[in-house]
Amino acid sequence: MSYIEPAPIKDKENPLDSMMSRFDEAARLLGIDEEMYNILKIPARQVIVGIPITMDSGRIKVFEGYRVIHSNILGPSKGGIRYDPDVNLNEVKALAAWMTWKCAVVDIPYGGAKGGIACNPREMSAGELERLTRGYTLAMLDVFGPDRDIPAPDMGTGPREMAWLMDEYSRAKGMTINAVVTGKPLVLGGSLGRMEATGRGVMVCAFAGMEKLRINPYKATCAVQGFGNVGSHAAMLLHERGVNVVAVSDMSGAYYNENGIDIEAALRHLDANNRSLEGFTGGEKIPPASLLTLPVDILVPAAKEDVIVEENMHKIQARMIVEGANGPTAAVADKVINEKGILAVPDILANAGGVSVSYFEWVQNRLGYKWTYERIQRRSDRIMRDAFERVYETSLQYKVSMRIAAYIVAIDKVARTYTFRGGY
Ligand code: GLU
């Protein structure tokens, strides 16, 4: 198929190129034709806005905000909003496409989108962040909508920002519309279990992977990169189930303890120290990069994209990688990881627990009803377990990695749906 270039990885550590090279490989294996290839490749909508905000100093600063809707073939598009200085259109495009594949892998009726604002939330006051969030929401008024495009938290945002977004959108529409966004605080129609949902899905995938590799969880060791919403919950849930979490890290550094980090103590430290591990004494400080190459059973990269790259790919010693972050493994590292026999549970499967519970939140909002914690846990664990098995079986059938198998499952579903719906 000449229209699919032979997977060029132009910039080895660019998330869009990484995403595309996997997409190309899976599309080739599935025998997707040229028209369908282009339909699935080109985002449905890309919006860039300038958001002028009065800073606390009184000066007006203009921020650039993005929303990319990659696909709405399966349903309204879904995906988080990222506040980070590195946010750019290419990154948002990759993240939006990953959302399409992620929702398809776990079989929920959503397309994929992602938004972001290039800003440094750590250096902004709550008032500045509120004005920025409200300004972004107003600029995206015709993009968002409970039946159109439904944002959620991502890096640098959380329930607080989602509450502002829901409020601004509702004011503009003249009525409360809580289903326009997920990841809200509980009192505003947030769902029980949403905060830990992504970390819980990571834990479920880690256990499913240990079963396949015949690793005894009580003897397993684990290193978690990133101690934000995803990493901290994944670490806690693994630790509670007997896995020895020997290393954790965040922006302040990496902490190692061969007898196991006391995760409860680490979480208490976060609460008392402005969400940072700075000054945590429950482990010896090690160079942050060395956490990734520790000889552990399970490595959970739960920070950012492109951390397993050409430079360190040969040194990875884990038996299994469970990707809590989006895009932590650059495409250039796939071959080496596979040749080493490392089971890599890919991002679009491993971190899909978050969007799954977002889906439950949206369903509850639309029903005007609240589900119990038990129901949410049961249903999200089932979704993750079923998706893991579907991807694992596909990897055996096509003799490919779990990553390419996940893309095959996703692309096949979206392509078949498009074929039924039909185009012009
Ligand atoms: N930002 C999260 C993700 O990357 C959650 C998206 C959502 O819940 O819509 O999966």
C-alpha cells in the first residue's frame, strides 16, 4: 500500500510521529484502504484561540489555547485539557488521536479530542487560572457540548478547573449543563471513583499482565515514575495488593527503598507539602533517570510522553511496562522493548480507566442519577479486564506486540463504524 509511507519516524521523540508510526503499522496489517486511512488520519477539527487574561499584576497576557477533535465517528468526542508550558498543536493532535483509539479499545461510545493551553499553572494564582479557564471555555463555546465534545482533566488540571468550565459553559447557555465536562468535584455531579480511575485501571492491567507472565504479585517489585493523580493512585492500589513499590518520583526527584516505599507515608507527605515529594525521607534519593532502568518486575511511567527513548531503551530491565502516561514510549524504542521480551501494556489500553469512569460520570449526569462506588469499580474493572483480554488475544492472532494489537482493535472498530455510517 504505497499511500502508507514506510513508517518514517522523522523526529524520533515527537508524539505525533510516534502515534502515526504505530497507526501506520496497524493500518497496514488490517489492510485499510487509502480513503479510510485518510479519514482516520486527518483530525475532524482543529481550533486555536488566543485568550487575553488580566494577570494579578494588572497586565494583560495572551495565552494560546487549543482543542483538536480527532474523530467523532463513534460518538461525541472526549478528552482532557492540559495546562503545561510545553503544550503545542502537534502534541495536542497526537493526544487527541490517542483518545480516539483509547475510547475504541475500551469500547465506549466516544470519539477522541484533546485540548491544552500553553501556560505554567505552577506559577499562576488561583484567580489567574480561573480567568484563563473561563476565557478558554467561552472561546470554545461552539466546540464543547454534552452531545458534541466533552472535556475532562489532564496534566495540570483537575476538578477545580472542570468546575469553572462547567459553570462558565452553563452561564453562557442559561442553564446548568453538568454533562458538558467530566472529572468534576462530587458536589457538582462528579462521579465516585473518578479521581483514582486511571490509577485503578493501571493496577488492573498490571495484575492481568502479571497473570500472563506468571509473576506472583506478592513477590513483584514496581517502580512508578510520576506521583500525580495517575502515579500516586496506581502506586497505592498496587501497594495495597501486596506489590512492593520500591521507587517513586515526581518533579522534586526520585526516591528508592529496596524494602518498599511506604506509600501511605508518601501520600501524607504530598498532602502536607503542596502536592510535592520534596523532602520525603522514606527512600534514598536517586537520579530521576535511573528509576526507569531499575531491575523491577513492573515499570509504570505515569508522567509525560517520550521518557523511554533511544538513549535509555537498551537499559530498561523491567519485565513489564504499564503505561499510565500518554505516549511515554517513543516509537523508536518499540523494537528494542519487544526484542527484550518486555510486555508493554500500551497507554491507549493501560490508562483508559480514566475515560471509562468519565463515561460513567456523563451517563449519570444525563440520567440525573448517582451510582454507588461498588457499581463503578465493578464496571470499570470489567471494562479494563475485557479490553486487556481483547488486545492480548489480538496480539496472539496477528503475532504483534500488545501496542500494535491495541491499535488494530481500535482502528478496526472505528473503520467499521464509519463504513456503516457512510460518508458523502
Ligand atoms: N485526560 C485523560 C486521558 O488522557 C482523561 C480523559 C477523559 O476522561 O475524558 O485519558
